[in-house]
Amino acid sequence: MGKTIFSGRFTTENEENLVVFIIGMRINKRRAIHKWLPVMKSMPPMIRELYSNKEELGFLSMESFFGLRTTVMIQYWRSTEDLLAYAKGSNHLKAWRKFNKKVGDNPAVGIYHENYVVKQGNYESVYGNMPQYGLAKAMPHVPINPEKRSARKRLTSSAK
């Protein structure tokens, strides 16, 4: 069974600050499976932990994308403090230490992350004929009304 499609145009209520965290991995040497496979396998347990403890961890939602060499995960967090606290938690630290021991500076696999602190009123979204996706899974998902018909209106109406 597929996800429910919301016909029409929707947006999110952006009444809160949030953190967008982008994390990923790049396979630089395909034959070095012994280097990149453990990195890839370290993510599912952390994702399960995040979804099992969303409220207490400050994790809101995420989306994942897999390419031939590169993966990317876009996560939404309630605050920088929540994200940093998770980074210092035992499961993440264990995975990070394992990565540094097994891979370190070996160029077979690369990892990256980016953080963006987004202040209330400085972001907007639109979803046309989509299931709840991305930020719409993390924030209230509402139909676009005449007051929020354009991106400019969505940005300025929430900045009040």
C-alpha cells in the first residue's frame, strides 16, 4: 500500500526554528567493500533509534537518497542542542569511533555532513499532489490558502 497522496497544494506551518542536517557517504573505491559496507551498515541502527525516541531526542523527520556512489540523508531537528546531544550519544559515538578506526584517512570511502540553522519565518515549502514528504513530515502540513498562495506570501506571513 502506498502513501496517501494529498491532492492540491500544501505547505507547512513554519512557526518554529529548526535545524536541517544533511549527512552522507561516497564510495570512492567500489572494490573496497570491506571499507564502505561497514559505514553503510552503521546507519540503520541509528535511524531506528531516532524514530523510536523522536520526542526525547528532538529528531523530527528525514528523507534518504541512494545513488551509485553517493548517499544523502536529509534530517530535520528541533534544535542545534538536540542534534549535538545526539552526536555525543553512545550509539553515534560508537559508530564514529569504529569509522575512525576502520577507515580513518583511507580514501576508499568519504563521509560528509552539513548543518543549517533555520529561523522561524526564514523558510517556506510547497507540495503539489504529494504524500507528506520532507519538511511536511516534520511540521504541520496544511493546505495553501489565498493568504499563502506565493512563496513570498508564505515567507512573510510566518515572519510576523
